[in-house]
Amino acid sequence: MVEDTLAEITEAGAQRVLVFPTSAYGGYSACRQYDEDIERARASVGDSAPELVKLRQFFDHPLFIAAFADAVRAAHAKLGNQPGTRTVFCAHSVPESADKASGPPSEGGRRYSRQIAEAARLVAAEVGIETYDVVWQSRSGPPQVPWLEPDIVDHIDALHAEGVTSVVVCPVGFVSDHLEVIWDLDNEAAERAAEHGMGFARAATPDTDPRFAELVVELIREHIEGAPARKLSPFPAAGCTINGAPCAVGCCEPAKRPARP
């Protein structure tokens, strides 16, 4: 637990700790919730807790994009670089209301889905892909609550109906091959493609790619050495927070449930 780890760090005498969030993006679940975890952990330790600095979002870092670009190339190679193979970028779906609330109000919302779209664009451009899709996966909750769509499995059905015969899926919203990637993509999406007789290959996540470790080091150096932030998009650098305070007023507020009558 975060609280237990922070207690150990405090006892060891740490005064300032850099926190690397394993999400590259903005949004409540992708960013703000980490701040809440930090705030809760510091409260559990008390006044002796060290300063906790959460590192910034890195969806557009050159090393992040390069790792995914090479993974997409490798996935296409598995399918024999067949002409007409569709590249599909995939990320974790969130409720529409959460996406609308992501980012500071001054941005107009939808920071999460806009960052996902930008990361997909950057990877596609690096590989030289002009036609691609951005879809979603792993939705949960009651079916009457609107979430970001289309779902990856439904999209494979739609691609088959279009006459697409093979697909490369890139989980650009994830940094490692965890359960949701392996189950939703390597099982459910792959099985649906097989039912349609479509070729299917899933691009690897950064995971154990040495460039991902190098990315973390670069983010750390931005703080301890004042190194410039390397980024490929016009999006502002965001997500760096201190002691769980949000990076901007009203940024990525959690969705409020409607009041009961």
C-alpha cells in the first residue's frame, strides 16, 4: 500500500520524493486519482511526511512514441506487412462525463481523449501510417452510463464489414502488458478477429523496453538537474503536482453522482 511505503520512506529520513505515475495521460483515473492517493498517504503519516512530487504526463515524450512506433512496425511485420492492414490504437475507456471533465476548465475538457488521439497521431506519423483508428476497451459500470466508444471488439466487427482482412492493435493507452491488455486484446479482440478470418497482431507496450526506463530517468532529471522537458506535441506539460494538490484549479475533477430524489 502507498501508505505503508510512505511510512517506510519517512522512517528512512527522506525529505523529498519523486513519484512516477504509471499513466502517461491526464484525466481523473489517469492522473488526479494519483494525487488523491498521495494526499491520503501523507495524511496517514502526518506532519513528518516528506514532500511528494508527482512527475508530469509523458504521452508525447519522444521515447514513449519511439517505443510504440517500433512495436507497431514489428506487429505489421508479423502479418507480413500486408497492404491494407488497418492499424487500431486502443486505450482504456472512461465515462463520457469523466472525459468531459478531464483537464482544467479553461481547456474545455476532454484532455484524456485528446491526448490519446495525439499519441496515436504521433506514433502513426513516426511509422508512416496515414489511415488508422482510435478505439476503446475495458469499459465497466452500468450499461446506461455512456462511455467512450467504439469498443475494440465492436470495431473489429465493423472493420470486417468494411472488408478489412487484417488488423494491428496498438494499446497506446497502456505502459505494460497487464491483465486488461492480455485479456481484452490478446484474448477477446484476437478471438473476434479469428472468428472473422482476419489476421491479428497486437503491438507490444513499452513495458521492459530500455527506452521506457530511460524516459523515467529523463523525467527525474527535469527535477534534479533542470533538464528541459522533451515533448513532441503542442499540448502543455501537465500533471506535475506537489503533495497531491491538483496541477490546476478544477483540473480533472471526479464526476459527481446525481443527487437522489
